[in-house]
Amino acid sequence: MKEQSYSVSIVGMGYVGLCTAATFASRGIKTIGIDIDEDRIGQIQRGKAPLREPQLNQILSRVVKRKLLKATTDISNATDTDASFLTVGTPSQPDGSIDLSYIKKATESLGQALRNRRRYHLLVVKSTVIPGTTSKTVRPVLEQSSGKTIGPGLGLCANPEFLKEGTAINDALHPDKIVIGSNDKKSANELTRLYRRFYGSKLPPVIVTNPETAELVKYASNAFLATKVSYINTIANIAQHIPGVDVNQIAEAIGHDPRIGPLFLKAGPGYGGSCFHKDLQALVSYSQQQGYDPHLLKATEKTNEEQADKVVELSERLAGPLEQKRIAILGLAFKKDTDDIREASSIRVIDRLRKKGATLVGYDPMAMPNFERVFGNTIELAKNSHDALKGAECAIVMTEWDEFRRLKAKEYIAQMRNPAIVDARRIYNPVEFRELKFAGIGFGP
Ligand code: UGA
């Protein structure tokens, strides 16, 4: 590996791939971003991010201008680089199991492009894949399509990512660990050297394992986080029956125990986003195929699905039967500071409220275009939160946006026909909302 002119290619310019490419390039590593979507590549070539992520646009315009990041639809350009990272999607199939078709296709194209290349090349599987994928799927496809075998001339590693939407750039620049799974020492050493070059003296702990362990680390991490959320939501649902009990105080108290920790203990309407549900489904399905039924993980998912019912129950508690009642949904995104609505709890709640015959009006500072694209005009969308509240008989805070946090009781009272708030994210101090009907997840009646 030549230290001076090290270069990488990233195949799949989705959210993980693009953030990874931008941060590699920002550290002076020549990077080629590859995707089959011409529009996406066109935008990246102009230094514009095709998705919303804080800091991404600034970094992208800088690295494109300095020619540290190039973007192309031609995967054969990957052969000009020292290492290729696979960051293509691994969606769910209808039965919950993982769809590896993008992984196979990208590996095959890359292998074909590598056929006539003499220099060492390292393939790094960064996409979330079930244990065994790197060794049993990627490896044979790569070896067959390239006509080479893994060894002195060709390397292969699994290297999962742990980026969070909204803080992906910071997470990529300051990870808490790097996990490298490989069956040959040379591959692991090459990738460690690349990361040493990237992070210098701030290299985080590097955990080197076999590929299957690295692959399972990613699922173990997301499944644990999702279970932590379902756990605190379970406690919230119990607390909700006890007058004067507040799950936030319980979370604060148990969070002081270092074995539990304070993070990821915010009770709410259930987790969303493109990863937790998909990864839990894939892990459950994989585990069942191996002959083990993972009850805990299934309970995590079931609890999450049912959390939407809890939100609806609270709305009924405040507003009575919901048929023909006008309900304001404040927040559509799966968490704040993103326009992403994938698997958002708002969708599950909206679905239940519609079945009960409620008339819905939604507002979100960022996610409305995405919502409209997927759900058309199934619900009315308002220009701002005040408009959404106008004439409503119940307001449900579904996303913890700062602008909702700033809303005062008097603003709700001024706009609503029947001022009643369901704080599904627990962003308000109930004492400040005493003048109107108020209910919160995990907050006793
Ligand atoms: C998650 C993981 O946190 C990342 O480590 C992982 O890399 C990523 O999935 C992935 O696999 O790509 P992300 O989906 O961006 O990241 O979102 P999170 O910030 O983890 O939040 C997930 C959901 O849990 C959100 O709907 C959030 O509102 C909810 N949540 C989170 C709670 O309800 N309570 C909490 O205390 C924390």
C-alpha cells in the first residue's frame, strides 16, 4: 500500500456511502463515489448532497472542488483505487429476511472490473449483512467474477458502520470503535493501516475478528439499542397507570447505574428509522433459520408496534371517541433534525387514527415533502404548527423538534377548539400545561 497516494472507492452513494466518502475525502484520501443512479451522481459531481445530513453539504462542496472526491456511475473506475467499500442497500424481503441482490450485483461488477488488474485490491463490506454473507456470498461471487482468489493479490473484510442519521459526519470522524472481520491477516492489516492514516493518533479501538463476528456485532448493536427503547417504553406503559409516577424520573435514576447508562432511555411512541425494524426482522429470520427462536427480539418488535396503540389510547383519554374529530399530528419524521419518515412511529399512529375515523392534519418542519411523496394527500398537511393546531380537538407531538419544544400552552389554547395535548415524546413540563388537558407517554394519570 503506497502511503502517499492512497485512494478508495465507495460503491453505493446512499446515506452511509456518501457520508463515508465525504469524510474519507475530507482527510485527503482520494475517493471515488459510485452509484447506478445518474441523478444522484450528477448532484454529487456538483458538490450537492442528494440527502439531508448536517455538515454533509459543506464537506461535499469542499472535497469536490479540491478534486478529492469524484463521482461516477462507472464501477470500473474502482479498479484505479486501492480499496473498495460496499455500501449498497440490504432491504428486507416480504418475509423479513435480508435481500442480498444489490450486494451480489455490485460484487460481481467489481470483480469483473478487477479481472485485469495486477495491483492488490481490498474489498470491504460495510453494508449491514447477516453472518456468513462476506465469506459465503461475497467471497465466491468476487472470486468467480475476478478470476482471482482471496490472498496476496485480493483482500476481503467485513467492516460494519455505526453512523446515526443527523450526526453521521461526527460519528464517522469520531467513532467509538472500528470492527474489522477478516479471515486473512493481510486484509485486516491493510484496512487497519487505512484507518490509522485516517484517524492518526486518534485511532479508536480496533477490534479484529472473523467476518461472521463482525457482521453479528452490527445486529447485536442495533438489537440492543432497539431493546433498550422497548424496555423503557414497557416501564412507561406501567408508569402510565400510577398517579404521580413519571418514567423520565425513573430513566434518570436508573441511568446513574453505570451498568445501565443514561442514553437511549427516552420513552416515546416507539422507534423508527430505516435500520432498527429492518435489522431486527433480518436477525430474527436468520436466527430462526439456524433453529433458534429469539423471543426477546420478537418482544422488542411487538412492544414497538404496540406503542402506537398507547399513543392512540392517550388521545382517546383526552378527546373521547375519535370519529370525525380533528387531530393535529406535530411531527412526521422518525426523529428530529431529519426529513426521513421511514418506519416512523407517526405512520403507525396515523394509520390507527384513520381507522378510527379521525380527521388528520399534519405538520413537520422538514419531512412533509417525503411524506407527501409516499402517502399523497391521505392527510391534510399544514404550513406551520399554528395552522395545524387551528380548530383541532387534540394535538399529538410525534417528533421532538425544537420548534415544538418552544410552543407555549397559550399558543395551543389560542388555536385549538379543544386544547388537549398528547406529548408522545415527553418534551414538555406538564406543570406548564396545567391549563389544558395534557397526557404524556409514561406519565401517570
Ligand atoms: C441507528 C443506530 O443508533 C446507529 O448506531 C446505526 O448505525 C443506525 O441505526 C444504522 O444501523 O444505520 P438511526 O436509525 O439514525 O441510528 O437512529 P437513532 O438515533 O438510533 O434512533 C432510532 C429510533 O429510536 C428513533 O425513532 C428515535 O426516536 C428512537 N429512540 C431513540 C427513542 O425512542 N428513545 C431513545 O432513547 C432513543
